[in-house]
Amino acid sequence: MIVNYGYTDGSGDYYIVIDTDKCDGCGKCVDACPQNVLELAEDDYGDIVVRVRDEVKSKVGYVCLGFNPGCSKNEVNCRSVCEHDVISHTW
Amino acid sequence: MIVAGVDIGSLSGETVLMRDGEILSYSIVRTGADSAKTAEKATDEALDNASISFGDIEYTVATGYGRVIVPFADKNITEISCHARGANYLFPTVRTILDMGGQDCKAIKCNDVGKVTNFAMNDKCAAGTGRFCDVMAEVLDEPLEDIGRISLEAERDAMVSSACAVFAKSEVVSLLRKGTPKSEILSGVHEAIATRVFALLQRVGIEADFVITGGIAKNIGVVRKVAEKVGMNPLISDEPQIVGAIGAALFAEELCKKAKHKDRSKSQ
């Protein structure tokens, strides 16, 4: 399942896109995130996968630093630690 | 085996009772301030319609915005999975679902067995929601049920540039002052809603067949505008509001069978 967490507003698209079929629930991305955006939880089909925390969903564009403008400059980020390319960002 | 699916939304609550994969009865009630009471009321009505008692229900799955506070639910499952499952039950060929509820709007893609493959949701603003239509009907002083039909009488769309309920409301008020016909204003409002939900649909990708669920599916004006943009006529069930509850009942049946199977293997 591909899950789009986020929204479109006047300034652009702010979605964190998670492909849960590829996720093995290792949780490395949860630790790598400097903003505490992610968590592990059971989905409706009984698999433990990564998701965006409920409190963050409606303010993704403000809490997450974004990949291109923000975390891509960090040595470690949610995308670099993932072996299966589960997470992507639209900004 | 009788199971129940209870969908507690922000504006309405629905219960579907199912026996061996067939719908026995359903009910739709308006959500009050107390979600637990709404769930009880909806379920009582459905039980009355089917002339059975609460004790006959073997398993209950709750879904929707208020799913965590349904006191008698055995499990709760997100409305996204339930809508996909319910739409797949009604229309097995469906791959894209647009659910326009009272308080949020979801675009869902599913596979041939009704499992979600991609979804996006707008729960940040009122664009594309039942509440938006509610507000517009109130400003124009027309019953909610009639605004779809009225909008079809329009020869052109009045320009409503905002999909924000607050700003659109003030735009509509100034259009009324200018003497713009109600039909043209409504047509413009529906155009604004359709533009917004179309962007959401494009995020997940549109694939045939396409279905619209939720209360707004009853608004023919919005449905036509969305169909124009998508380039496909949507499938709409007789009662689009209960699709989520049907999905929940199907999950309940599956989980009930699993639980029974477990019990049996334990006792052996």
C-alpha cells in the first residue's frame, strides 16, 4: 500500500509517501528522523510498518524539514538508512 | 453467522448487519455529540430492521472517525481499508474510489480483492466535504438535498475561485448581492469542489472503474463535474453512505471466522 501523508496548500505539495509493501518494519528511519515525524505501528492487514505520527499529519510541511531543502544534506536521514526505498518526499 | 459493521463518521453514523456475506439490514443516523450513543442508536435501528437482537451479533468491527469509542466493537479498522473492501463488494471491477464524507475527502486505489494499494486524504480543510456543501446550502437558503439538482439548471458557472469554505462563503454572499442566479453560483461551487478532489485523485492515479462513495455522491451536481474532469462516469451504489460500514462488516466476518478457527484448533 502506498500511503500519501500530507496535503497540498497554496505554496505547494507536501506529501511524505510511504510504500508499506516494501517496509520490513526495521525502524531505522524512525531513529534517523531529527524531527520525530515517524513511528512504527500495525496496519489494517496486520503488518508492522512505518507511518507518519497522527499529530504531524496535518502539519507535515512545517514539522518535516523536507528531503531536498532539508535532510538530503545530512549524512543520515530517513531515506539513506532505508534499504528498500520505502520513503519519498514531494518537496 | 451474523456480524456488524459500524461506521461512525463526523456527520453521520451507519450500521450494516450481514449474514454469511449478504446484507441483512442497515441504518443511517446523524452523529450526535456522543459517538458511543450514535453507534448504539445506529445498531439498534439496524437490528430492528432485521428483527434480530443484539445477542445475535457474533462480531463487530468499527470504522470511521469515531471508531475508537464504539464500546461494543471487537476491533477497529481505518475507514480507508473499509471503503476499499466495501466498494469491491458492491462493484468488483472498481479500482479507484473517491470518498467524500462529512469532514474529509479520500482518494483510494485498490486491487481486485479490495486491498488498498495507494491512498491520499484531505482532512486539513473543508474542500470536497459534506460540510462545505452544508454551508453553501445554508447561505443560499436551499435544502441540502436539492442543491445538486438546482445547479444543473445553470447555463454557465459563476466564478467561485476558492475551495476554502470560509472564503467561498464570502464569495457566494457577494455573488448573491450582485443578483447572480442561485443555479449558477451552485454550479460554480461544485466546480470548485471538483477541481480540488480531482487533484487528490491525480495523486493516487485514476484507473477504471471509478466509484464515488460518501454522502456527496448523492449530489448529482458534484458527481457530474467530477465525471467531466475524470473523463469517466462514476459508479454509484443505491446507498453510497453505507459503503464503509459494508467494508467493516466484511472485515468482521473474516475476523470472526479466524477467531473461530483458532478456538477450534485450541480445543483439539
